[in-house]
Amino acid sequence: MIRMLPRLIPRGLSAAVLCGALLAVSLPAAAQEAFKIGLILPLTGPSQSTGKQINAAVKLFMSVNGDMVAGRKVEVILRDDAGVADTTRRVAQELVVKDHVAVLAGFGLTPLALSVAPIATQAKVPMVVMAAATSVITEKSPFIVRTSQTLPQVSSTMGTWAAGQNIRKVVTLVADYGPGLDAEAWFNKAFKAAGGEVLDSLRVPLANPDFAPFLQRVVDTRPDAVFVFTPSGFGAVFIKQFIERGLDKTGIKLIGTGDVTDDDQLNDMGDVTLGVVTAGPYSASHASPENKAFVSAFKAANAGMRPNFMAVFGYDGMQVIYDAIKKTGGKGDGAALVAVMQGAAWESPRGPVAIDPATRDIVQDVYIRKVARVGGELFNEEFATMKQVRDPAHGATP
Ligand code: PHB
């Protein structure tokens, strides 16, 4: 081959020009390399339902939309972080350095997302947050785009609604970490601004939560309602202890964010949840053609499992990534990908959504929902809508 090379070079063509030509010939081959997405999820541990739901949704998205985008084959590299932030950081580092992923995605809990933000910034790799929901996350790196929700977004909606319902006195009860503190602060702010009174604000440790002593304090304080935030996957434990403490017999109303009456666990929580009102961006019973198609395809692909909000957040995360690959012609440059993700807008199974170009955070309808039995199953039935809610916390204090 080397011996033949001189004969292949036309007279007058320098070696430098030839090198350039050879490079140009090899470029399409490089462009055929897979566009890799590093998907980090808690597939084990207490938040495994989040991992299971998002993973199933990512698979569904790819089976519906194919794995070729702008001439690139899309490959998802799935890793389990078990919900441990040190693991998330180590795995993200490996995915960037060894696997050369073009995008990092997933992030089931706030501490996990926060641990990776510096890596996204340093490596200039977009980080699509599909679950974690503390407001501040998107401010931790210009490479973060969020497709989930923020706790201020849903909690302030709930605070305003509750104050208009003859609910005058509330005790708040939240998981004691980022999203819980956001939920408490922004519920309280909205509820008080609309004339309500917060009698007490209780915070329950996240690890192995024992709600019993806190629920007893709620009973003793006798509010009209208790406002609750627990992360997805913890709702069933909360409801069990709610019943054990007899709160369902006290007349104290249960209100909260949609994370408590999570569609993944709601059916198992039982009739005690009937009438519970929550604010959230997604219900499996959302009445739109997009959602009907999504729910039936999701169930068909997952042995009848019902999608919850995490599944939709993951599905939409893939929508944002695919759209960005298309708009950037499959080149995979991190800054270019983030630039086109900003301002993206589409019809999600949850309703119309957009990425705020200024904050890189999700803008979405927030629904007020009441648990009801429909066709033998428990659902969060939407009955009021706050249109296109932005995260109120960016650039503001509660
Ligand atoms: C979070 O850790 O940010 C988080 C996790 C699950 C939720 C909401 C927030 O349902």
C-alpha cells in the first residue's frame, strides 16, 4: 500500500493537500459514530421506581422514534447510581472520559444532580435533568437543562389554590433536603400571600423516614390541612403511617405536591387517598390524545405498568435531546446542543411544555388534581389548570 501511494498522488498534489483530502474522506465515517447518551439512574435503592420509570420511558421513546437521528446512531449507556451521589459523580466522570458521551441524562434525586454539575461545566457536556427538582440545580451549570419540574413551581400553585378553598390553617410536612425545603418555602409564601396561616413547618429526614412523630404533631396542632412533599417512591410509606396514626379519621385534609400520590404507587395506597388534592404537572389520566397514546404504548411495553410523572419527564428529556441532535446536524458539540435546547417547545403527554431560554428550566401547565376511583383504578383526576407556570424561584427569594 505504501509502495503504491506515490502512484496514486496526481502530479502537483502536495502531501499536505493529500492529507486534507484523506481527512475529508474519513469525516463521514466519523460522523457515523454513535451519539452516546450517558443515562444515570437510581435503578436500585429507595428511589428505584424513578429509575425503573425513566428507563422504561427512554426505551419507549427510542422504539417509537428510532435510533437514527441526523445520520447518527443514538446509543444509550445506562448506569445505576443506587441514589448515592458519590457514585453518580464517579459514573458521570467515567462516561465523559472513557465513553465520550455527548450528553449526560437522568439524575433521580437533587444531590445526585448537584454532584455532576461541575463535570458538565468542565467537560462542556449537556446534562439533561429528568427527575431532580430543587430549583437551584439549573443555576449550578450553564450546561444543565431540566425536563422534570421544580418544587417551587408546583408548591406555590398549591399554596394559592388551598387558600381559596376555605383552608385557613396548615401544617407543612416535607422531606428534609433540597426539594422539601423548596416545597415548604414556596407553599408557605403563596399560602400566606393569599391570606392563609402556617401553624408549623415539619421536616422529616430523607433516609428511612419515620413519619409517625411528625404526624402526631400534626394531630396535636389541629390544622385544617397538612401539606406534604415526599419524593417519588416514598408516598406509599407516608400513607401507611398516615393511616396507622389515624389521621384519616381526624378530618385534617391531606394536600400536597403530586409526588405523594405518584401514579406508580397510587393504586396500592388504597381508598384512604380518595379526595386527596395535589398540584402536579402530570397525571396518567390526563385527557389528551398524546397522553392516551403514551400510556397505552408504555403499558404495552412494560407488562401493564402505569407510567408516572418520572416516565414523562424522561420521555421529554429524550425529546429535547433528539430535537437538539437534529437541529445541530448531528455534530454533537455540547455548547451548540444546549443553545438549541433553550427555547425548545413541544406537546408532551403532560400537555404543552417549553424550555425557558433564560433559565434552561421547564415551563409547563400545573394541574390541581383529586384522587378518585375511575374504572376500578385510583387516578389523580385533574380539575383545574394553571397555564404555563415558570419556576418562580429563579432570581427570587421565597
Ligand atoms: C429530588 O430529589 O429533587 C426529587 C426527587 C423525587 C421527586 C421530587 C424531587 O419526586
